[in-house]
Amino acid sequence: MAGAAVLGGLTTGWQVAEVVDAVDETPRVRTLVLSAPDWPGHRAGQHLDVRLTAPDGYQAQRSYSLSSAPGEPPAITVERLEDGEVSPFLVGELRPGDRLEVRGPIGGWFVWEPALGGPLLLVGGGSGIVPLMAMARLRAAAGSEVPARLLLSSRSWEDVIYRDELAALADGPRGLEVVHTLTRSQPAGWSGYARRVDEELLREVAWPAEANPQAFVCGPTAFVESIASGLVALGYPPERVKTERFGATG
Amino acid sequence: MSARTEELRLDGNALGGALLELLGPEGTASVATCGSCGARGELARLVVYVRCPGLVGRCPACDAVLVSVVEGPDQTWVSLAGLRTVELRR
């Protein structure tokens, strides 16, 4: 199959993409940079679907958030879930030059662009950072001065995805403010947060509601729902809290 | 609700791929009205259960089934029977 097939005037949306680069972000997380000839460009926060077909015809399909800024080649960052059908293959076996089927970009609600303003609050749980990273990268690439703060909950320092790049994005007077919390283990001398995000932590980190912030929250379902209700309790209007949940079927 | 069930409870962002041909790439931003209770909001804000098989989208206000989608190898079955309206963005 070459490119997105057109059947009866409708595009099926699926096209073959080639892996052009694979970057290990943590021991369990890998970024795949893709080359897709019919890629129309994407917005920060959108995702794509991946479809794998076994030799016997069995197909498995998953959604992955795009981590690259708009204007960059599509890239997805995938966490290996040990009992998953798809993620162990994407993280452990795919190599540059390999191909897979994708469709996208997808999504028109969980997206941010500088014109939407802020202040911007990004809250990620684990690999929930991925679509938020596309927003942070866009903000930097566009030279946006919208105040932006990221609260990222990770299990340990080794599990922090994009750790070095986040430090670089935080540099400078208009840099992204990055607040980490490490829920399972902390390096020696750690002075940051070391617990799950609770109401008190959220109150300390989140912009006050009076500043009319725009929040994006991404992570596992329980994480997202706890943060979203916490922000609403702090006075954020529900329509200013955009959420994206991901499941544990990798 | 069991942990397993919770892992299968996502949101309307997950409908985007299956409804790509019907609503376009940004279709999850389309505003829909529940046929049962009249609640109105973006499709992205629905409660969506995956692996039903397929996807089942429920109203976040009254839990009525609004959307169901099953993707097969050669066709996609879509029911929007629970919705009163979908506002398509141009």
C-alpha cells in the first residue's frame, strides 16, 4: 500500500510511515520519529493511531500522542507496557527503516497554540507528558511569552521522560517553569515534591484561578480525574481544564 | 469499579481515529447534544469505554449511550443514535 488509499471518494486515512530515528528517553520509553509522505502537519496535543498486522492477518491498533512540535516530522513517544500487544514491539523491536501503518493527525479539542494564550498549566502523569511536550516545544519554537508551568509526576528521576530537554526549556527568564514530583523513589538529596499530586500540592503549583489559566491534563484515568476535579475545586472553570486519559492496554 | 474497568474508561479523544472519515481530523472538537438529557459539549468530553468491542461513548452528565463505533477490516459501523445533534465545524 502506498500512501492513504482513496476508496469511493473517502480517504481511509491509513498510510505507511517509516521509522527514521529511534531515541531512548528512559529504560522503558522510546521516541520514534516517522516519515509519512502524506502527513498534512499536526497541532500540539494531537495524536495518531498505529496499526500493526500480524502475518496471519490479526490486527492491533493503538493511539499515541505526538511529541514533536508542529512543523517538525511526526514523532511519537511510547512507554513499554510489559503485558501489552503493541508497545513492547514499538519500544523494543522497531528500528530505523522499519515501517508501520499510521493515521492522523487526530484531535481538535486537546490542542494548544500560542494564540490561545494563558497562563498555561500543563499537568502530566508519567507518559502523559507526551502531548504536553509538543505544546512546550511549540511555545519555545514560536518564541511565545505566554507564562507556562509544567507539573510532572514520575515514579523516579530515571523515569522522567525528556529530563534534559525539560531542564533546557526551563532555562531563561521566560522559560517553562518545571515542577517535578517523584512518587516512588527520589535521588539522594532530593528537595522537590515526593508524593502523588494532591490538593495541597496542586494549590501550591497551579496558577491562581483569578489569572484565568488554561490547563491541559494528561495521564492515566485516575490521575487525570483527580487533577481535573482538584483544579475545579481551586476555581478553574471546567471548560478551561482540558483532559486526555490513556489506558493501560499497551 | 474494578481497576481493570477503569483502565478501559477513557474519554472522547479516543473516538477521533474511528470517526476520522465521518467528522474529519478535528472531529473530537465537534459539539454534540445528548438526546436523553440535553447536555451539550465537545465529543472529546464524552466518557468512552474501549474494547467493548469497539468504542462506546456515554454522556458525562446522564450516562446515556450516545455513540458506538466498531472498526472492522473493511468497514466501520457507527451509531450516533443517542445524540440529538452534532455541530460540524467548517
